Amino acid sequence: SQKMLKPLALLPDSDPAQQRVIELGAGTGAFTRALVDHGVHRANLLVVERDSALHGLLRQRFPELQIIQADACALRTAAQTSGYLADGPADAVISGLGLLSMPRATQRSILSEAFSVLRPGGCFVQFTYGHASPVSRALREELGLHVHRSGLAWRNAPPASVFVYQRAFTAAHTSEPPGATQ
């Protein structure tokens, strides 16, 4: 789990207590525990789980955290409704979702929703059991994303890769109209 958190050190505010993080697909809470142990403040962490049984388990294990039952394909609405975005956008979205096995349309929806709640320069961190990025080059180009592998967790069975996605800063993906000057 610590390899998953390595990209958080690259954020401009590398003090974990100040970082705003959304976790998608929290499951039984392995990454949730790692985030808390890493020092992410409970008020800055939003845990999202779609499955009702896992959501209940997470609420029992982490009663001090904000844990919501929602679909990652509707993340912005869920984060707004929960009040999380009232304090500003997230610095990072950490995902344990099985993107590798999802159709491109679902991947597009999840990534679009994730980047809609991230601050400029924020990152989407994906933990996956594949050696290549679970998001195709075509979809990354369509969404204006850059990717790099942040690590390989050999102790996992099977070994897992950590990929970090960030928005490419181009005219097509900013709020500034083309030709605007600062």
C-alpha cells in the first residue's frame, strides 16, 4: 500500500495532513488504512465504495471517516452532495477500481468524473494488476492525460503496478478560451 501513496509526495503540498484525497473502490479498506497511517487528515479524505456490504464494513472499520456509497461514474455529484467539495477540489484521487477489465466508456466516465473534482495539477493514481497502463493510449489522448508508472509492488500476489495520470495542460483542457492572455 505504501507504493500506492508514493505519488502523494510529488504534490505541491507534500504535507499529508494538508492533502485532500478521494479514494475510489475502497473495498475492505487496505488503502484507506494506508492513507490514514500516511497522515491524510480525516476531514480531507473522502472514501467512496459502491458495494453496500463493503460500504457497511468500511463504516464499521473507520467510523471517524467520511465514507459514502456511490458509483465512481457519478463522483462529482456524490462529492458535492457529501459536502466534500465545499472545502475545495481534491489533490489526488486514489483508485483500486478494476479499470483493466472495464469497457472504455466506463473508464472514460470514471476518469472524466475524477478529473472534474481534482485541482489543476492534481493526479489520479491507479493500482492495477497489469504491467501496462489500464487506460489505452487513445483514451488518454482523448482526455488529454499523461501517464507514468510510479512503482511496482512485488510483494503483492500477483505483483501490482501503480500508474499516475495527470491532465496535460493544453488549450483544449483548460477553462481559458483559446487565445486568452493573462
